[in-house]
Amino acid sequence: MDKLTQQYVDGIMSGVIARNPGEKEFHQAVREVVESVSDYITASPHLMKLKIMERMVEPERVVMFRVPWMDDHGEIHVNRGYRVQMNSAIGPYKGGIRFHESVNLSIMKFLAFEQTFKNSLTTLPMGGAKGGSDFSPKGRSDAEVMRFCQSFMTELQRHIGQDRDVPAGDIGVGGREIGYLFGQYKRLQDEFSGTLTGKGLGWGGSLLRPEATGYGLCYFTEQMLATRGDSFKGKTVLVSGAGNVAQYTAKKAMELGAKVVTLSDSNGFIHDPDGLDEEKWQYVYELKNYRRGRIKEYADRFRHAVYYPNQRPWGIPCDIALPCATQNEIEKEDAEKLVSGGCRCVAEGANMPSTPEAIRIFQSNGLLYAPGKASNAGGVATSGLEMTQNSIRQKWTAEEVDSHLRRIMSDIHAACLKYGTGFDGTVNYVKGANVAGFIKVADAMVDQGLV
Ligand code: NDP
């Protein structure tokens, strides 16, 4: 990085750190983008003059609100709700809602910032946003989750709409929660619209939306492997998480001929040296989506599978690692273990699961490495397809949605190659994704004036 570019990065970062003290996840996400796009910006005087990056790192709007609700025993709880509307230059705000005890403003801002570039990469007209609450649905009854969702939506409904801001699911928000949120939105607004995505198939949802993030991740990974004449066939794959993204990542990787040997949750991971098969996958699906149990139970049920409490799966030898749980779940030591265990490709299903130190280790050891904003964009892309189907009042077949999803993932991969291929032919997917995502949003902001 030359001196001017370094000064530019330092200037942006010191402003962000001063204005958002203590928000380490937000700083981390901004730094990654700014470092990637700084030479493009410093070579474009109009972007410097118009302070495009200074404007991008300031959310257009942040809403924080009280969410009071009552549990089944009559006790009152107070949670905090958030919606960060980061950027609407290329379309209505779009991004998921996360219900997890760890949710705070820093995590909401990092996710909304990432979402802006991810949505731009999908080629669809969607701005960037994220929302959520420090409420955890784990261990709560359906009635408690419903009361919480209704209270949350009672405030959120003022700020969203099909042409304004379209939320979806994320950690802790699946089909059940989207149903309760949609029901309350419809009741308060007195309209049936496509304001939320991830809806049930009988009431406006798109076929393949639940599968989309995981399937899209595997389509993207296939393309990465193909750049080295390789494929999923016969490969040993580590998947972390056991939720929506992990489940469909495991399913598609298996379909493509890989052996998936791990899954995890926030208490630990299972290693199944025999690999998952259809029966085992169905067991996990029911365990996590209906019985709402822990991944530990997998090891009690299937021979040869071992449960490792309070550990992550990255020490198991593998060819490919697909982290699908949460941010910063691969730290430096985990990355070192992956490299020494033979891993050749890491593609992120989760958002920002690898720390900056881990990414440096992947890149310096020549692994194929893709950041979530490129490799997990299939979820929001299919949410975009759900919005289209709602607007035209039609429902596409699974084959139609899948072919759109494959094309979009392939276009994102091509954009990463276009902006991320170095003089020596190696591909820096971080740079490629960030520059490609940035250019479209920046150009729109230039066109729309100082707003
Ligand atoms: P789910 O709630 O369905 O599953 C999350 C999984 O990750 C669970 O197994 C959960 O375990 C585990 N997990 C959550 N927090 C932690 C933690 N702090 N430490 C260890 N494990 C944890 O969420 P999704 O599958 O939807 O989301 C997973 C990731 O993918 C997130 O980073 C999300 O932002 C990202 N993503 C999701 C998209 C989607 O379409 N759903 C789209 C793009 C990205 P436990 O059950 O114990 O909490």
C-alpha cells in the first residue's frame, strides 16, 4: 500500500473508531472494506471529494427501541430492539433480523455494513440493513416467542415496508419467527404485502428460500474449486453450525459428492468420521427445527460419532472448511490448525466468521478463501427473488429459482475474479468482492447527489 493510500485508510479508520467507540465488530468490517477499496478510491479524485466512504460508514438511520414482553409465568422481560438502515443507494433497505443474546449495536452495524456490499454483488436492487434483538428464543415456548415477536414488530412496523425496508431471517429467526412477525405486521398495517421475506410457502414465500444460503455457498465453492481444476467429489468437508445455513450447506455438499464430517452449535461440535448421509441429515433437521435440541444428541444417536464439548471443529483434518455458525469463529490458532490439517479451501456461510489474522493465514498459505459477503449472498439473492415473485403475484418453480440462484452465484464469482485477480493469476476474493460491491453503490451515490 503506498503512502497516500495508507493515509487514506488511517484517516477513515480513526474517524470511524472515534465516532463509534468500542464497536469492535463494526471497526473490523469497515477496515476490511476500506483496505480493499482504498487504492480504487485514491485513484478516483471525485470519490475522495464527494467523501463517499465517509458517507458509507455512517448509517442512514439507526432505530433502537424497547421490547417489553411477558413469559409463560407472568414475569415481565425487557429486551432491546434494533434496525440499522445503512444504505439505500441501490434499492430499498434489505437485511435479516437476528435474535441472539450477543446482539448489540456494534454487531448490528457490522452486519448492515456487510449487507450493503453483499446486496450490491447480487446484481439485484437492494440496499443494506440489519436488525435484531438481544432476545434468545432458545428454551422459550412457542407462545413466548410469539409474544416477543409481536412486541418487537409493534415498533418495527413503523420503519419498514415493501418499498422501504424488507427484513428477513438470520440467527434465531427462522420460519416460525418470520410467521409471527409477518402476522403482527399484517394486523397493524392492514395490508398483505411482501414486506418480510422467508415467508411460508403457502403465504407468499419462495420455493428454495430456506435452502438458498447453503446451496448458494456450495455453488460458489464449486466455482472456486474449478479455478484449480477441482470439485467437491470425494472431499472431506468441515461444516460449523447446525442451523439453517449449516443444514443446507451440508445437504448440497453431500449431493455434490463430498463427505461432511462435522456440525456444531454454541456448546460444542460433533465429528462423524463416517460422514453424514440422508438419514443423519434428516435427524439433524428435525432435532434443530422441531425438537430444538442440542447437537450433542447426534453423538448419542449415531455410532462412531464423537461429541467435543466447548470446542470448534477446525482441528479435524479436511480438504474444505465451510464455517456456517457466527462471526469470529475461526481465530488465528484455528486457521493454523486448518492449514496443518490439509485444508485447501475456506468459503464462508456465516457473516465474518474468520478474524483478520485467520484470513491472513489462509491467504499467505495459498488457500482458496472467500468472504461471506460473496459466498453466502445466495440467501439474500433468493429473498430478492421472493420480492419479485410477490410484486408480480406469481410463484416460480423450484427449478426456476434454482437456475436464478446458480446464475447469480456464478455472476458474483465472475465479479470477484474481475476485480480480485492479481498479476500472478492468484485470486484475492476479499478484494474482488469488496471492490465489485463498492463500485455499484458508490456510483449510485454519486448520481443521486448529496443525500
Ligand atoms: P441459525 O440460528 O439457524 O443457526 C445458527 C447456528 O450457529 C446454530 O447452530 C447456533 O448454535 C450456532 N451459533 C450461533 N451463535 C453462536 C456462537 N456465538 N457460537 C457458536 N455457535 C453459534 O442461523 P443461520 O443458520 O441462519 O445463520 C448462521 C450464520 O449465517 C450467521 O452468521 C448468519 O448471519 C449467516 N447468514 C445467514 C443467512 C440466512 O439466510 N439465514 C444468509 C447469509 C448469512 P445454537 O443453536 O447453540 O445457538
